Amino acid sequence: MEMNTSLIDRFADAFGTAQQWLFEQLLQPAMFALGLGNLLEDAYDATGWLLVGLIQIAIMATVLRGLERWRPVEPLTDRAAVRVDILYTLVHRLGLFRVALFLTLTPLWDDAIGWLRLQGLATFHLDALWPGVTDVAWVSFLMYLLVFDFVEYLLHRAQHRFGWWWQLHAVHHSQRQMTLWSDNRNHLLDDVIHDSVLVIVGLLVGIAPGQFVAIVAITQLLESLSHTNVRMAFGRFGDRLLVSPRFHRLHHRIGVGHESDGPGTLGGHNFAVLFPVWDLLFRTARFDGRDEPTGIRDQLPEHGGRDYGRGFWSQQWLGLKRLASRG
């Protein structure tokens, strides 16, 4: 246990050193040059997200891309669609979207939580429920990871349950050429709602900023793995412990992944982000995954051939039009 804690501490120290160097060499001079010295604290936080994103992209471009070359489910026939997904990945993983969120909505949530504290809402730390756990870093981390993964499951169910939300989430499911880059292919408004909920939950359960960054980073990287274009499952028991590419591909399968009772209905299967236990508990799991085409039924010519957009901005615009048409 001491060895595990020491390893975590060494990694944290190495990450902090790299973040400080990157901040001092790159962002701090730029902030002063632009007259934005009052935002140095936010810029330092942004440097952390930037560093996490660079590490993630390096792993994705080497390890995960290697898996796709090893045993691809299908050949890449629409590289233009994949390039758009890469753009989504860069916007999110390099911290651009998250910084925008921090500078706009996060201060509002901080103020709201601060007001609730003044009204008598006690400061709460989830790991305090287990006496002594704060001294065992990996146990504390696992507790928060499970909580956030359950919240992710509930959010994912909601994205498939409510018609207005599905109009936005459909951007993610409309990718017919799913690859390791597809995880961040989302409507920006969908991401605003999703990330705002996670920030609020983080503030309510009292997670430390460093732990929050680590949980987001690990979750994102494993989500990239689950979207990878590779014939891979973790076996009868492994697929029930961790979401595999095959388990998640069923979630993206035409019809099955986003419908429960036939064409035109909302629902689906395999909503878990990391741990399939939530799908097992709520009876939304399916393990009869076959490597079949992905997408949305009404994209098919025989079902109307609906256009979900080819480029970044067209996908965003059409998502808003679908949302407006619901009203």
C-alpha cells in the first residue's frame, strides 16, 4: 500500500513539475504579453488540462492507433469524417472547450455552491464517510471514480431518454466510421450540459481539483479505447468489469444502440462509460455484441437518409435545428 501511494505521489510530483515548466515557458509570457495577468490562476489550471490532453493524444496516436491497425473492425473508407472527429478531439482534449467553460459557467456554479454554504449547507467530502480513507490515496480515488461513473451512466441514459436531449446527442451517434477519435464528437451544447453537471457534482461531493482532473483524464482515455475501431472484447467476465470496444460498439449499432422498442423509439443498451455494473444493475446490458455497422437508423436511405452534417459547424447547426423543431 505504501508502494502504491508512493507511486501516485511520484507521478503527481512529476506532473506538477511538467505543468509548472509548461506554464512558465509558454502560457505565462503569453498572458503578460496580452495584458491578461489577472487570469494567471486560470491559465495555470488550463496548463494542467493542456498537459493531460497532450499525454492522452500521444497515447491515442500510438497505442490505440496501433490496436486499430492490428485488428480493425472495418476499413477506413471515409477519412474526411474521421478528420472532423480529430478536430473535436483537439478542441476538447487540449482544454479549449473546458477553459471556455471555466471562464463562463464554472464561476456561476462556484457562486451558487458558496451561497448554499452560507445558507447552512455543510461542506461535504465523500471520502470522509470512510474513516481513514483520506490517508489511502487510491481508495479515495476509487470512491470518487465510482461516483462519477454512476453519474455518467445516469447522464447517458438521460441523453437517450429525453427527445430534446437526443437531438443533440445524435451528433455523437451519427458517426458511421467510428474510430478512437469519435469519443469527443458531441454537440457543444450537449457538452455544456454534461460538463456542468459533473462540475456541480464535483463541488457537492468535495473532490480535490487534482483528483477531478485525474478522473476526467482516465475516463476520457478509456472512452477513447471503447470507441476504437478494433475487434476486441475482454472475455465473459472481463466485459462485465470494464467497458470493452465490442461492448460499446453495440451501443452505437444502428437501431439497437439508440432504440428500445423498434424504429422511432428512444432508449438503447450499454450506456456505461467505464464499469458495466450499472448496465447490469439496471438491466440495460447486452453482451451479444457483433461487429456491425454503426450510426442512426434514419440515416439509411431506406429510412429517409437524414443529414446530420459532414463538417463541424454543419453538425452543430443541424443539431440546433433539430432541437428547435422539437418545440
